[in-house]
Amino acid sequence: IQIHSIQDIRAQAVYTDQTGRFPIQSSRGNNYIMFCYDTQSNGILMEPMKSRKEGDMIKAYRSIMKRLKAAGINPNLQILDNEASAKYKEEIKKQVGEYQLVPPNQHRRNISERALQTGKSHIISGVSGLPSNFPMQLWCLLLPQMEMTLNMLRASNTTPKISAYEHLNGTHDYNKHPLAPLGCEVQVYEPPQQRKSWAPRTVKGFYVGTSKEHYRAYTVWTEQTMSTRVSETVFFKHRYLTNASVTPQDWIIKAATNLSKALQQRGTVDGTQTAELSRLVEIFQQQSTNQQENKQQQPTAEAATAPRVQQNQTATQPRVPH
């Protein structure tokens, strides 16, 4: 008889649960997400589903089990809620061997409930940072990188010095697979053999994740084809990466400097004229500096207005003595 302790059983157990319906149906017909929590790696796995029917749930479950076994994790116990059909239970027996249902209305017994809340919070924070023009029906395409970044922030249970992502997938090489802000608007380069002679050299798209099968390549969704493609030449149009603007003072200083260089190159300028031109450049520079300082020291409207009620006033003596 082989005896296992509770710690050994929990170390090889997985917990699964499903979310409620997502507000927007994805372009691939997905409406739900299946979450799986692995006790060995402390990792949270996500898999989109079209519905909560047994066929779609079994399909998502098989995908998750395939990923776990590819990482060398072979769980021997699965704990889930009571919402499980007979065919789903048979599939669990094939993949794991044993399952347990939590008591009715006792969701706290299922650890995946906490993992589900953590995953949902991570997804909500990612969706909140998307550009306003990002097509929200592409939300299921963002899940792979969201899962990646979430597990990078979690420490492994068996090896706390590494992340849950490294436990499942190995060390991530940022030089090999760079990451970018999800949903960022991009311009994707089109090779000459894929465009017409007078066609634009780039097409508009949105970044949806890195490509794990290519070296330094990005997965983007383009508006022209309404589909995803992989490209290594991508220009990210991040809203915080703006081009530096040139002020009128900069133009004046630049013009004065160019004028001085042009006159000196002609060879007809004597020492007195050179000194005068240098003095002219200094005047322009000083004027520009003064304008910038005045702009910084200019009081705002709130600071300029006086308070309606004066503070810290000393009390006056009463007119009539007590």
C-alpha cells in the first residue's frame, strides 16, 4: 500500500474554474475563460472558451493539460466546482486520474477562485491601458502575453527563487522574444513582394503579443486584412513617445548661428565683425533664456487670485469694554 501525505497530494494537484461571460464576444467567438491553478509552479493558466458547454470546456481543458505536461508537470488530482458534466469527468480521469468536487456553495475550498480573481484583476488592468481605438473584440489574442506577465510576477512554490513562468516555460530571453505594450498601435512594414509598386510601405495594425516561434518578431493584427501576422519590422506609435518640438527661440538661435558660420566661411569678416556677430548670438541666447525663465515663474490663475477670506488675522479689541 502506497501512502501519500496531504502535502504530497497538494503538490501534485491542479484547480480549475471558469469565469462569467466577458462583456464583448471575441472575433474568434470566445466568451469565457477557463483558469487553472497549478500548485507545483504556482502558475495560473488561461484558456478562452466559446461557451460553458461540455464540448468547449473539454477542448479548453485538453489545451491546458497539454501545456502542463509539456512543462513536465503531471498532476494526479484535480479539484473543481460542482459544474461538471459526465463527459467532462471522464476526460479528467483520462488526463489526471482522480478528481474531487468542492462542497456545494463552498467556493473558498477551490484555490482557483483566488487565482481567478488575481487573473481577472490582471486582465482588467491590461484592458484599462489599451488605446481608445483598439478593437476590443481582439481581447482573446491578448491572453497569452497577459498570462506570461502574470506568472513572471509570481514565485514558484517548489523553487521560490524562480518565477512561475520560468518553472513552466524556462527562462525568458527578452533579446530573443521582446515584449511591448499590449494593444499599442503600430505600423507594419510590408515587403516588396507583398505590395504593389505604388502602395504604401506600411500598414496600420495593433500589437497583440510576441511570437514564440520566431526570433525577435512580433504578432500584430492589421486592419487591412483583419487578421494577425508576424513581422520583425514594426514601428510602435506609443502615445508617450512624442517627437520633440522646436520653439521659436530655438529657430532664432539656430538662424543666428548659421549666419555667423556663413559669414566666417566667406573670409571677408574681420575681427570686429566676428565679435559683433558673436555678441548678436549671445543676445539671442540670453533673450531665449529670459523668456523661458519668465514662463516658468509666471503664476497660475489659482495663485494669482487673492483669497476671499484672509487667514491668520489677529482679533481686534472690542469697542465696548466688558
